[in-house]
Amino acid sequence: MRLTRRHALLGSMALAGLPAGRALAQAANYPTHPVSVIVPFAPGGSTDFVARLLAQHLSTRFGQQFVVDNRAGASGTVGQAFLARARPDGYTLGVVPNGTFAMAPFMFERLPYDNDRAFAPIGMLATNAMFICVAPNAPYRTLQDLLAAAKSRPGTISYASAGSGVANHLGVELMLDMAGASMLHVPYRSGAQGVQAVMAKETALSFVDSVTAVPYLRSGELRALAVTSAERSKEVPDVPTVAESGLPGYRASTDFGFFAPAGTPEPIIRQLAEAARTIMLSPEVREKLAPLSIDPVGGTPEQFGPYAEEERNRWGGLIRKRNIKPE
């Protein structure tokens, strides 16, 4: 998603014909009724967790209910399309992972929205690592074991994902590209279904977001070979990084952006950005995120542009190089 300062200021360019004074008045009274927060994935994953935590605190801060609305499907693009069609009045927002706003556009020939122009960024909320998870009795004790097996039996070891083009699909593909290996991709409708597939031995592994993975790792129902972040998780420090496991420079994460439909008045965008930043960086929220290895960011609309451009270039290049298609 080519998000620049111009996109961050889309509200000021398209106030739906409202005079500036009226737009400011709307922002001063905002919100006057409940706000819908679209999550383009099923309940239970990391995107849903971050969105519900944010919505809870926004409800308290603004004195109106911010209600999470899960609209899963097509790598998050079903929910993203709903957000694109919503009225740009601040009453429909979205918490969207990078798999949807920076990866999925390269996976589909056509999207039901203009990915470059349909959304106004509010800011980055948080980022979290993924764990490379296998069943407790899986034959692979280390990531090196897994990659050696993948090289010896190309395309036969299967991995689960939450759908084509999402972070835990392309994170695996980046690892395989760097290692010179191949595996069989098995997409599911959600990360939770992918976890169940690993536990039932329907697939050998999955990249599992930290919200989902950490409880299973602690209970012993899953075992982690590596973590995808640049540094080890403070909550599970015995798990090495992918970079430490033989792929220097590897990094992948699920990152969460906060969006409104393009044309949402800039004063409302600014209110939401300041509120989200204060909430995500508050000690209370940090305390809730830390045990799940989620790092709050609390960025501004202007900071979103360079990050999104980097993500587009990085993942778009990988998708083209490996000729990755929807499944």
C-alpha cells in the first residue's frame, strides 16, 4: 500500500463537501453513537486480540462503544473491502495486519477496492513475532533439522497458514527462499485452524502468532523451533531466532495498522491517532501485551508511509520472485 503523507492527509482533501467549520464541529462531538471496528480475520488470533484491547480502551476514552466486527475471508480482503465501502465519517474503522494491506495486494489480480486510495491510515498499533511451531513429538528438534528434511524431500513437508498471502504464509516462503528449500502450503481460514492442523498432525508445522502460540508453548501442546523476530522473545527466551538458526538477517512479523475509509475528516483521524497512540503506549496496555510478545508502537499517520512502502517492496518482491499464487 503506497501510503505517503498525502494519504495521511486524505481527510483534508476529501471532507465530503463539508465546510471546515462543520468538520471541526463533527470532530468536537465525535463520536455520538457506537463505532464499528472491522477485523478482517476470525476471532481468536493476534489481530482480533489487539483490536479488542484497543476497542475496550477507546470505548472508555470516548464514552461510546467501539465494537469489533469480524469479517474473515480471502486473506483479509473481504473485511478490507467492507471498510473501503463504509461511509467516511469515523464510525467504521479497521485494525488490519500487514498481511492484508501490504502482502495480499500482490496475491490477487483484482481487489474489490483500490488499495492505494481507499484507506486513510491512522497509525501503527503494534507488532508481534511468530513462532515456528511443530507438534511436541515431531521429529524435528531444531530449525536446521526441519530445513534439512525439506531440502532432502522437496515439496513434501506441509505447513499450515491462515490463508494465501498473509504473514504466516509469506514468512515461511521467505525462510524457504533464504534456505533454498521448498514445502507444501496448506491454507486454512484462520491461524487457529492451522494450529489445530499441526496438533492433529495434518500438517508438519505452522508459523503461529505469539498471542496464539505462547499459551500452547507453555502448556506443552506445541513446541517452537524458532521465533521470527530479530531478537528472542522475553517470554520464551529459550527459543532461538531464525537468524540464529542459520538464516542471518531473517525477520518477519505480524504488524497491525489502524485505518479509516479515505475521506474521513482529518480532525477525526487526528483524534483517533492521538487516542490510539496514548492507549497503546500506556503502562496498562503494555502489561497486557508483554506476556504475549506483542510490542506496542503507537505511531502517527505520517510515520506509516515509509513503513508501508518498505513492506510493499519487500513482500511484493518475494511474491514475484517465488511466483506465489492464491490457493
